[in-house]
Amino acid sequence: MKTPEITKTWQRTKTPGLIRHRGGRYYGRFTLGGKTKFVALETDLLEIARKRFAEHKSRVERVRKAARSTQAGAGTMADLLTLYRKKVEERQGIAEGTRSRYLEHADYIAKTWPGFETLRPDEINRTKVEEWRDNALKHGTGFKQKGAKQVSEKTDGKSPGSFNKAIDALRRMLDIAVESGAIHANPLAVRGLKAKDKPRKPDLPATSVLTSIFADIEASGGRGLEIADFCRFLAFTGCRLHEATKVTWADVDSARGIIHVRGTKTEAAAREVPLIPAAKLLLERIHERRKASALVAVDGVPYIDPKDPVLGVCEAGRSLTRACKKFGVNNLTHHDLRDAFATQAIEAGVDIPTVAAWLGHVDGGALLMRTYAHHRRPHSIAQAAKVNFGSTQGETCHV
């Protein structure tokens, strides 16, 4: 029996393409599009490695077949879906959560468009897309969360937003067909195919109620203080949930009055956010609490590792739900606290582009104008009192 070839780094196995690193872990070596790619199989057991290698090899073969069929003009939308998924999986500069959502948008098409995968790219036209749109908005995906008794409106796939994200994915699939020469132009380059979508405007309670909710969570005992401060941090900085959990003490620049936020949605979301007075006081209070519980001291001063996270918990969903129910307000989510920050900033007179930059938006404020530029009733009434047409209080204005 021939002995597997040994190199300084790699050892071949009897399975072509399956190799073992000198550290003991197995990898798959694949060539696609003239490029060699190594895939970590995350195991040092040969039998498990063989099974995972076979799964990866099957996926690579599907991509090869899809690429050949598309370039030959015989590909279907199933082939384009395969190629699109590969592009998303290999795309750099996006968070894993964003990658997963892009893949979900592609899956939405197959779930809401019967017979989609068997269509040829040249069969996609405006009429078919409009029929799909009407069917998708009427029936959705029918998805029901595990353990739920019925389909939820938030996850049933009937929202215009879900459809519009899916049509963006479809447009990119057809771009692949154009690039490969399967079709001469993208039929979705025209306007007017998306569903009318009005962004949800958060229904937020008054600031005094938010403050009471945070205080109630803090008074609940146990980790109530840490959870309450987690909620306050979201509301005082406008961070997304996963951004907030990654903030360390090294990211807090007290001298400049800012925090460095590592964007988790895209690389472009990384930014500096100025600390409003409430945020400064909150961070000072948390810092003092960390010093009081520090186990190490340097020159008699409690030491806090700059790499340590600022926040002591990673979520507050249940506590928010309980407190909102107690105060009789609509249930608040982590993202609603980010909305509260945006709303407070706008009502304080901060200009839209600046607030957009604080939130990590890269559109200059377009989304902010559609989603966050709302005012709660007390503020709206107070602002209306400033508007008059030459009349004074108690006088009648004749037009």
C-alpha cells in the first residue's frame, strides 16, 4: 500500500482533496473558477472529516454545474440562486447576521413564487414579477415560529419590506445572468415593481415613562441594576444591540467625550458617537461600580482591564416586557431604545445628517427622515404653539 505523501505542513489522505494539517485538523482543498480554496472541516477525526468533505464537495459541484449551465444559456433560476448564495457566503465586509438575512431574502423568493426555480432567466418579466408580488403580499411564507400556536404577522412574510428585500436579491441574481451572457439585460432594471412600504414609526412612551421603566427594572433585584443600565446605554447612545455588547472600556474616550462603536451591520457602521450628558453620567456610575468589584489593584488603584466589556449583560427583553406591561405601554424592544435616542436627538434640534451619522447610517439621513423624524404628541403640540400668523394669544385671526 502506498504511503500518503508527507510535507512539512500537509499530509494527503486516501480521499483526493481531503488533507490533514500538521496540527491534526482536516481541511478540504477545492478548485473553483481557477482558484484553489481551503475549507476548514473543524475536526481532527478522519471519519467526520470525510463526511463533511463530501458535503462541501457536493456544494462545490452544484456551483460548478450552475455556472456551466448559466454560461451555456441553459441555466434556470435554481442555478442563479445557487450562484447568488455562493456570492453572499463569500462576500467580505458584512456581519454574519447581515449575511444570514441576505440568504433569507433569496429563500423568500422560492417560498412565495411557485415554480420559480424551474424558470429560465429570460422568462422573468414585469408581468410575472407583478403576479409574484401580489401572491407574496397576500399569502406570505406561512412561517410559524417553533412552539407558536399561530403564524405571527411579524414573521409571516406578507410585509412589503420582506418582498422588497427579496426583489433586490432577485435583481442581483439576474445581474449574474447578464454578466455570464445568459440574458442581454436585467428585466428588473425598471422602476415601479416594489411594493409600497411605509417604514414603521416607533410608538414610544414619554421620556418620563421610559425613565420609570428603567427604574422599575433596576428595583427588581438580582441583576436588575445591570439590566437597567444596559437599557439606558441603548437609549443614551443609539447603539444597536450587538454593537452595545461589544463596547469595551478601551472604546470609551472620556477626554474627548466619545465612544468608539464597532459597527456590526457593515464595516461602514463603525463610528464615533459623542456622549450626551446622561450617557457620561451612566458610564461614570458603571465605571465606579466596576472599580468597587475589581479583584486586582495597581499601585493601590483598582484595575479594570480595557478589554473588558462595559455592560454586564447582553440583553433585556424579558425585563422590558414585564416593565412595559406594568406601566400599560406597548412592548418595547432593544431597537425601540435606539429609536428613543434618535427621537430625543431630533426633538432637541440636532440636524438629521448628524443624527444619521451617530446611528451609523451611510445614506446622509434618507432613512432617518422616513423612519425616525416623528414627534410624540406633547412635543408636537408644544411646537405648534410657536406658529402663528400675526395673532396674539386671545385674539381672533381673520383670514
